[in-house]
Amino acid sequence: MDRSIVWLNAISGEKIKEETASQNAQVHYICAYGSNGYVFTSGWNNISCSVNNLIKYTYNNKEFSCLRGVDIDFQGNLYLCSSNSVLQISPLGELIRTIPCEDFGISNPCAIRFKQNSNLFLLTSFDSGKVVVAEMC
């Protein structure tokens, strides 16, 4: 199993750098975290934040499953799609809140993407393919 995370130049496709995740990691979803970091899901209920090639924190909660669809808001809070909710994690790796998907009118969220420098985001449903535009308060 290849556990590498590779940065590519968006124009040329050339490899900029490559980093190998920890031995037991299964990297499923990833997003940039500033200019020197990234956040990635490892397995189905772990999320890790790496800055300057060092793990800043790892959040693990066995109650949540199928973590996917990771993004960061303009305040540095991390959002994860879980089996039937959206998790908000602080920049320090602490759970702030769990938001039920019923609040957005969907089930089984798959992807979340924030508009740059904004609280507006898109949330997709794996079950229906529905896309919701919402604002985090």
C-alpha cells in the first residue's frame, strides 16, 4: 500500500515534494493547512494535522466513522464529514461541536468546501448527490 502524500505543480504536473505517512496510516482525504501544512484522514476515525513535517495533533474518536470530506474555514477550524454529521475541530485539535446533517437537509455527507475567507460552504450528500450551500454561524 502506498502511503505517500505528493505535492504537484498545478500547471506542469511536476512533483514538488513527497512525504510518507506513518506506517499504519491509510490516507483517504487531505487538504492544505496554510503554506507549510496539511490535514489528512488516517483510517476511518483519525484526523491529523501536520505543519512543517511535524504532526501538530491527531484527533481520534471511535464514535465517529467514515471520516471524509475535510476542509478548513478562514479561522483555522477544521470540518469533517462523518457518517451522518459534520464535525468542527479547533485549530488545537479539540472537538468544538457535532452538527447533525438533518440541520442541512441531507444525509451521509461526503464533501465540504469553504469559500475562501468566508463562513460560506458547500456540503454534498453521498446518498442523494444533493449539494447544499450554507453558512457556519
